[in-house]
Amino acid sequence: MRVRALGGALLIVVAAFAVGAPSAAFAGELHDSTPVPVRLLGAINTETSRPGQPLQFVVTTDVLVGDTVVIRRDTMVMGVVVRSRRMRWGFMQRKPRLAFRFSYTTATDGRVIGLRSSPLPLGGDHVVGPRGEKGHAVLWIGGTDVFHAYVDGNYQM
């Protein structure tokens, strides 16, 4: 009788550890709106860039879930120019405009991770370059500028 009770208690303890202990394969969840710091490769400007032009960025620091790296530093991030307008001189003067958005990157396990430009899911989905003010005929964004892309959705890692 006593052996049976002890065996039942042991079974409950083993089951509790099996359910409560995370597996080594499951690192955690990459949450929606996790910031991913990125830097543009090359430069874009209002004179030569056109909407639809693909852009390449690199991740500047590792993105972690707990102690596990899920997106490595120097991983490529893809984006696209969504607005580019030259300065227009004349009777109706227009200021230049430049904007882009992030598309995706890859995790360390090779999974594609969707990215967006706003921390809020319903926010504006593009990054606006510096506004053209009086005397600024060309807007440009170069490789020294660091931006934050945000994870779009939850991912089990």
C-alpha cells in the first residue's frame, strides 16, 4: 500500500517537471513590436530613388529572446521606397519627400520574420525621411542613419 502511494506521488512529481520545464528546442516567443535596430546599406535620395525601389539594411545588434539570439547582427533586412518626390521650382514650389518601409528579415533558424516601420500594428507603415525645408533641394538618407524596424506578429522560436 505504501509503495503504491509513493509510486503515485513520484509519477505526479515527474509529470510536473515534464510539463513545467521548457524544452531546449523552444527558446520562447518573439513578440509583436519587438524593435530590430537596422542601418541602411548605401544611400537613397529624392533625385534618383523611385517608389518600388528595393532597399537593403543590416541588423546592427543581436535580437534576443531570453538568452537566445533569434536575429543575428549583420543579418540582411529588406525594404522598399514608398515615396520619393523631387523638389519642384517655379510658380508652384513643392518640397521634396522621401519615405520607405521595411519588409522582412530572417531568423537564425532560417524562418522569414515580417517587419514593419511602426511599433503599433495600425500605425503608419513607413519611415519618413527628413522634411524638405527652404533651401533643401535634395533629401537623402545614408548608411550612418540607424532606424528601428518592428517585428510584425508573434513567432514561436
